[in-house]
Amino acid sequence: MADEILRVEDLSVSYGKGNMISGVNFTVTKGEIVCFLGESGCGKSTLLKAIMNIPELETVITKGKIIFEGKDITSYSDKEIRSMAGKNIGMVLQHLGGAFNPLRTFEAQFKEALYSHDMEYDFEKVKETFAQLNLPDAERIIKSRPYEMSGGMIQRIAIAMTMILGPELLLCDEPTSALDVTTQKMAMEQLMNIRELLNTTILLVTHNPGIPSMMADKVGVMYAGHLVEYGKTHQVLHSPAHPYTKALIGAIPTFDFKLPKGLEGQPPLNGADMEKCAFSERCPICKEGHCICGNNPYTLKEVCKDHCATCFKRD
Amino acid sequence: MGKFIGKRLLQLVFVLFAVSFMTFALMYIAPGDPAERKLTAQGEAIDPEVLEAEREKMGLNQPFVVRYFSWLGGVCTGNLGNSYVDNRPVITKLAEGMTYTVPLALSALAVALAISLPLGILSAVYRNSVLDVIVQIFSFIGNALPNFLIAVLLIFFFCIQNSVLPVIANNSFIGLILPTLSLAIPMCGRFIKQFRGEVIEQLEKTYITGLRVRGVKEKKIIFGNVLHNSSAAIITITGLAIGTLMGGSVVIESIFRWPGVGKLVMDAITARDYPVIQGFVLVMAVIYVLINLATDILYRVIDPRIDYEK
């Protein structure tokens, strides 16, 4: 496909002992925002780390391919991967305060990142980017150190850094989890700005199902190391097909003074390597004795156009 | 910063006052008669009258407070008193000792840093590699061997077996090599372990992941960030080592007959030469406080989060 930027094929990833994610398949079109949802430990962050794939993130791709801009980057050497980091594939970390060296000025850190990619440091460009992100007084900020800034400002500076480096693909690992609700909204708007201004493709991992409904074009739902549902945001969130997605959406707190339904039990620890469906123990359909798990419980099947799930019951 | 330095220098006065008082008091209550030791050392027969006259001459018959303040008054004018043994000014004797101790201390420190900084960093960066294991073994051996044993081994290899270096060569570059190595090797063992630990701690910080995902080059990560952030700890470790080295190494200076302050003070203790001991303690206190002050100032330069004014 001409405008396809990323294709993940049958990807299995481990941290050295057993797979953390297994058999993940999806494609992303240039300029799309894709959100990955799921419980803690389901492999969302591992998926992003595997796409980034720098050795220090400690992910080991045990199977499958990651095709970025038509090239299989899983076969790249460490040196090639490092040269892509930041410039072609950027990453916004969960703990933004830790993204910068606390003892050095932002100016030194901007220069360091740009010079590492043989790019020029241009203060006017920094100023312009800061202005787009509603960061006033660029002269003062750039000479400051991270400890002199608030969490929200550091986040915007991290996003500004990403914008200046200009990666085609931006990976965001729970960028809003440490922020309050109002700052979360601002952060989301900024990410949407990046897409608008630079046509950057964004892959975002979150616990909060409200975030994809606000900004994502597509949503992927992960459970125990498997991608169980993938499709257009509206379809996945409003007409969920997989029993897990239904349960997850049912667990969202509402303002009706009732406790959400929730989901009993815990996902299995070795879910990525299980042959049978890792959700079957908690699945309401299986519990009712109407199990629909087939022989290939992890193969994505089309629910409708642009919407697929590994398991679903047609009404 | 100026206010902070002023405050610290004022503190120095109180520290010195306390140190001088305690040293003087300890020397006062210590057993033995300096006048008797002096006469014995000079080979004179101990006649009670001569001894009494010597005591009077040395001011030992005066009350403690009078003796202390008379000595302190001298200290304020730069006079640390005269040695009981040879009647020479203490300040001259200490200065002479320092002309030997300072070059030895600085060369030992320079060698220790030149070896342990790169090895500590490499060992941390290539953690669990063969290089790391070799460096750690070296560090362990350096830590485990006492410096006198290293001195004896060095003398055996370089002076007795191969005759390439002299055992005693006062105040010359060649003579400095073996005492320098004897002091530097155990220091390297300690430094490597500490520097390695500090670099590993920095490498595990989240900002390093931030730098890596931005594609910052490894050289810039290590030299521009890790070393920058570890320098506060490195300065502390080095500062403490300077203090210890300036006190002179009694054992090493004795083995190589290096007439530094370590040997001077050891001889003074044996001879109960109180003015020399007191002068030495006072000078060491000044050195320690000034090193601490310099360390604090450098801390502020490295980490601006530290605000000494508050």
C-alpha cells in the first residue's frame, strides 16, 4: 500500500524468558493515530519498545517482522537502529520528568540530540515550536534545567524536542498517565497538533479508553500479549466484537453513581505462549458454556470492513 | 555563593579552635615527660635539677590554660612553636615535610585517577563483560593488598630482581615512582569500585533512556551526561583521598625513607614532640576544611539544584 508506514507481521517479543507478546499483526497508514488499550502487563508498552528496538530497552524480537517505510527494520544492526531513533522513530516516555538530564539546560540537551543526527540547532525554530505548543518565553525556558519546570511544561518541551527532530513515526508510552485531567487534555491536543502540522504517525499506549475516543483513528485492544481486536475507533469502542473488549468498555466508570461491571480474575502470566485462548478463563461466553474459541484463537478475523477481532459472536 | 564561602571560613575558625584545644588537652594528659624525653634523646644524664630547669625552660610547669593560650597566641601569629627535639620551628619542619608529601600525594592521586577513571567507566559501560571481570579482579586485589605489601613487592621486582629503580632516591622523579605506585594501587582498587558503582547508577536513570530514544550518540551520553552527573560523587571521593594523602603515609614514607610529614609526625609521636604533633593536627584540620569547602563549591557548579544560600 502506497501510504502504509508501518506493518507488524506475526510479531513475538520477549525480555529473554518466555514471550511477552505473541503473533501480533497490524498495519498503520501514514498520518494515523493508533491507540493501544489493555490492562497492565498485556504487552502494550512492550509492543512500542519492540518497534523502537534499541538494545537498551531490552526487548528481543523472537519472531516476525516490523516493516517501517517498506523496510524490515528487525534485520537492522544496532548502529542502524540507533541512527533511526529520534529522527525516524521517536518516543515519548511515560515518566516525562525522567526524559531529560536533570542537571543540564534544555539548550544543551536540544543541541546534543540535534548534533547526534547531524542536524543544525536553530533557536528560531525552537522558539517557533515552543510557540505552537503554547510555551511562552522560549529564551528563558531553553536556558533552564528540568527541575525548574512543571511536569506539564516538561512534557510540552519533550514534545517540542520530538517535533524538531521530526520523526515520521512517534511512539507514546502512556504519556498522560502522570498528568492531571486538564493537562491530559492539553497533551492530547498537542499530539494531535503534531499530526496536523507534520503529518506524523502516532502510536499511543494508554490505560484510559477515553483517550482513543478523543483522538485516535484506530484502536488496538491487547490482552495477555495478543492483539485481540483492531479497527476504526468508532467501531471498536461503540461496537466492540471481542468479549474482552466488551468487558473492558463495560469497566469504564460513569457518572451514574453505579460501580462499573469490571472483570473478575487476572490475566494469565504466560498468556503470550498459551495455545488455547488466554481469555477463556475469564470469558463470559465460555463461562456460560457456549465457548466459541476455535482452533486458531489468535488469528484476527474480519468483523466488518476495517474492523477485525480474534474472537467474536455474530448477533 | 560569597555569603556561603564567608560562613564556611568563619566555621573554620571554630573548627580549628576546637581541634587545637582537643589536641592540646590530649597531649597534656598523655603519659610521659617531654623534658625527660628531650634530655634522654640528647644523651644527657638525667639530673633532677637539670630536668626541673628544662621543664621550666619548656614551660611545662605552667598551668594548662596558660600553656594553651600562650601556644594559641603563637599560632595566631604563624608561630606553631619549636620542636622539643631539635628546637627548630615547627612550621619550618612541617613545610619541609610538605615539600616531600605534596608531590608524592599529587602524583599518587594523578596516577590513581588516570587508571581508575577510565577503568571504572569502561567496567560500568561494559558491565558483566570479560573486561569488567578483569577490572573487578584488579580492583579486588588492589583493595585487598595493604600498601606496605605492595611496596615490598614493587621493591622486590623493580629494585632487587631487575635493578631498574632505586629503593631510596630522595626528592627525585625516579625516587617518586615506587612510593607513588605503592600508594596509587590500593587507591585504584577503591576508586574503580566507587566510580563503577556511580556510573552504573547513572546509566540506570530514566533520563538515559530518554537520551537513547532521541538517538543521542553513546559518546555524548557517557561523557556529556553520565560523567557530568557522576562528577559530584567523583569529586567527593577524590577530595577525601587528597585529605588522607596530605597527612602523609607513615608506612610508605618509612619504607622508602621519604622524609614527608607522615614520617615527621611518627617521629614526633615517638619522641613526644608535642609542638610538632599539635602543629600537624592543626594544619591537617585546615587542609580538610578547605578541601571540603572546595568540594561544596564544585558541587554547586555541577548541580545548581543545591542552594547553599538557603
